[in-house]
Amino acid sequence: MSVSGKSVSGLNVSGTSGPILDVQNLDVVYDTVSGPARAVNNVSFALRPGERLGLIGESGSGKTTMGTALMRLTRAPGRIAGGRVLLDGTDLLTLSPRALRATRLRDIALVPQGAMSALNPVMRLRRQIEDAILAHEPRTTQAQLRDRIAQLLTRVGLNPAVADRYPHELSGGMKQRAVMAIATSLAPKVIVADEPTSALDVVVQRQVMQTLGRLQAGLGAAVVLIGHDMGLIAQFADTVGVMYAGRLVELGPVAAMIGSPRHPYTRLLIDSLPGIDVKRRLAGIPGLPPPLVKLPVGCPFAPRCPLAHDRCRVDLPLSQEVAPGHVVACHLYPDNATLPPLTIKAEVQP
């Protein structure tokens, strides 16, 4: 998030002073026949080594688009239209193709959403891990590769013998762990995990997230976790960012975001989830996200917001700090100390 032109990060869990990843005013646009669609709109945030940022929002909010932009993997008709992505002080958006190839996996790595699509179906897993390592460390011997691959697979909870299998011989959870082994093979400083538990059952989801947590802690890497499940994000992240219509509308420490969210959209996302301790009527968020090629004037969430007032339909809200490390883009502040109660019609019963 940006406040008064300065980047605001989340929690400092590592004790270091500077960010390892500093995203400044990032814009990603898709050129369409109906006009440009700004999928990531002026997004800023920073992460320190060891910090975990969870990004959440509805489908189409810009989460995955931002994740691919951080890796500079945006492809036409998408394009990075502005901003900076500083990795340990180096702007990834200005690197040559050769320098970028050397940086990916070594300094910043991606755990993709579809493990089966990310793995080559006609190559054994061993060959794929070898290719990743040799692309950066070509002098590695075969004996060193065998030992290293065994260590990598053991670290993600897989038997080293799995290296000689094809991807189709692995379960969904095993494939996801295999992708994690590749992503962490060179001890990157930043890991971008794009919905790593997608299409997995809840038991395997927990196992995969525990594996990711162990890997991240062992490396001291920062993690950007992209997902739809607020509960999963809350259990993993130190800081939570909420995206809507390409904008980062709220960013803050996980406890504050769950216990006292400041943006109405964040509150509605939390209220749409079933609880275990207390039975209550569930309510979905009314309406649909706006088309990115034709955003409404003012706040993009105003047409769906139960607290919207006249100013919301005229002026775009700017980000402001409402508590230490907690920023929100909403016209309710600074006039309110907390988010006023929301009232919407319950649509689904538990």
C-alpha cells in the first residue's frame, strides 16, 4: 500500500530494517477490443525477509496477474504498464532477458497454481529438477545432483525414489510438493505461491501449507501467498492484503484484518465464510465485481457496498494509515475509528 507517497509494509518478523521485495505503484493492463483493462492498478507493498503476505479477493481481482507480474511472466495481451518491482534493490522490470533468466528461481521463484500443468508430462521428475539446477549451476556433477535431489525431495516430505517417476504417477499433493522442491532448489529470497492448494482436499491442503511453511522458515525467504480461502490465508500469513478490481484496498497485520477489518469488502469476505464455534446465517456479497474496462466513477466497490454514500460514487478513495502498519482505501476514514456495522440480506443457511 502507499500512504503519502511512501511504501507501507506489513509486520517486521525478521528483525531486519529493509525490504527484500518492494513493489511500487505497479500497473498491469490487458489490451482488449473494448479498451484497456487495468488488472493491477497502482499497487504498492513491501516484504522483509521471512515475512509472509497473503493476498485474497474474488476471482478477477488481480491477484494472479500481480503474481505473474512479480515474476515478469506477463504475456500479451497483458503488459506491465508502470511501476517498479525491487528485489533486494534491483528492479526486475528493467533487467535484460539474460539477467532475468539468471534471477528467476535463484532469487525469486514461483509455485504455480496447476502443478500438473507446470510439470513436463514426458519427463521424469529427476530430469526436471536437474534442468532447473543446471540452468544456474552448470558445473554441478551427477553425484552432487543425485544427493541434492534426494535432499530436496526429503525436505518436502517425498521419498527420494519419487524422482524416477513421471508426473502422472504422482497424486495431486505429491505433484504440488514436487513443484515446491523445484521452486526452492536454489534457496530463493522470495517465493510467490499462486493458490498452491487449488483442487486439493482439505487434509492435503493442510499438509501442503505445512510443507510450504517449513520450507520458507528454513530458507528465511519472504512469501507472497495468493488464494481465495481467507481461513487458509489467516493461518499462514503475517500480513493480509485484500484486492478488489485491481486495487489493494486493505493491507494489515493478520490479527487486525480478521478481528477488526476496516474495509467493508474485507468484512463481507470474512462474513461469507462458515464458522465452527458459532452457527450463523451466511450472506454472500451482493452483486458482481465491475468490468475492468469500465470501472465505475469513484470507489469501484461502491455499487456493492452497504455503507456507500454520495462521495463514494464521485471520488476514488486514497490509501490512508488507520493503525500502525494497517492501511485502507475507504472514505469511511478518518471520520470513523472502526468499521460501522454492516447489514445485508442472508442468502445461505448453514
